[in-house]
Amino acid sequence: MTQKETLLKYLKENESITSLDCVVELLIIDLQGVIRDLKEDGYTILDKWEKRVNLYGQKKRFKRYFLIENDIDYARFNQQSCLLM
């Protein structure tokens, strides 16, 4: 299975993914590159920024990516976006 196929399968089975999820669960290091390739293949993948505080109290931002295949996915993306703010 290619990295594109692996990521696509994960996104279809889960609501979203972050770079950390991708490395830990899929052992794919270049999430942004694979997402770029999927977008070039015609997939709609949207992202939202998340904020967390690390072990040392520093505020950090990272992206969470969502595969959008239909109106229900888009509604979930919008709902999740509200929860992340």
C-alpha cells in the first residue's frame, strides 16, 4: 500500500489527522507532501489550525486535516472547526 493509499484509508476511517497522528500511527513523516499529492489527484482535503500548550507552557499551533467527500463531511468539518476555536 502506498503512502497516499494509507493516508486516504485512514482519513476515510477517522474524522481527521495531524502530523503527530500521521507519524505515530502511520509512520508517514511528510504528511503535507502526501496531502498535496492527494489534492493533485482531485481529493478535497481541508485543514484547520489547532492550538495546544506544550510541556513547557509554550503555545504551539498545528494543522488538523479533514477529507471532504460529501456534504456530511463538510458539515462535520465546520462543526469540528467550531469546537477547535
